[in-house]
Amino acid sequence: MLETLREKIFEFRDLRDWKQFHDPKNLAEAIAIESGELLENFLWKTCDESKNLSTESIVAIGEEIADIAIFLTILANELNLDIDGIVNRKLQINEGRYPVKTSKGNAKKHP
């Protein structure tokens, strides 16, 4: 499934000749900008309001998440990073940093 999605992303980009604009710096900037647009959907909402969003808001949030996912996919490709591999590695690191025994129900950052 993810491989098919990757192929669609690169086909879309390549048909438009946008690879020339997709260097790591610009992709990282695009991710930051899209993340800001994602946050804008939650601006001035309480925690409770953020859990009870309108269908319209959820659709808008989904579009921003999609933009971020697209740029992350392209950035990972540009840097020869395997998303599956790096996410699994990070989960292993976090398992060591946040053992269930001391982390369960605790939001404090690791030492």
C-alpha cells in the first residue's frame, strides 16, 4: 500500500517537472509551513473543542496531513531514507527511553 502511494506521489511530481524544486532544504521548509497550516485549524480552540471538530474542519486537517505526508515522503526519498526502517528504529530507541513501567501515564520527557 505505501509503495503504491509513493509511486503515485512521484508520478504526480514528475509529470509536472517539480523535482527541480524538491531539494532537502525546500522540502523541510514546506513541511514546516504545512505543519503551521495544520496548527491553524486548532488556533483558539480548547482541548475539548479540538476533540469535537466539525466535518469541514476534519477534512481540512486531513488535507494538511496529506500535504505533510507527501513532502515527508519526497524528503525521505531525496535523502535515501527508508521511512519504515527509520520509524521502526526510532520506536526501538523510544522503547529504551520510555519503559512502560516508568512512563505509563507520565508525559515527562526522558532524562
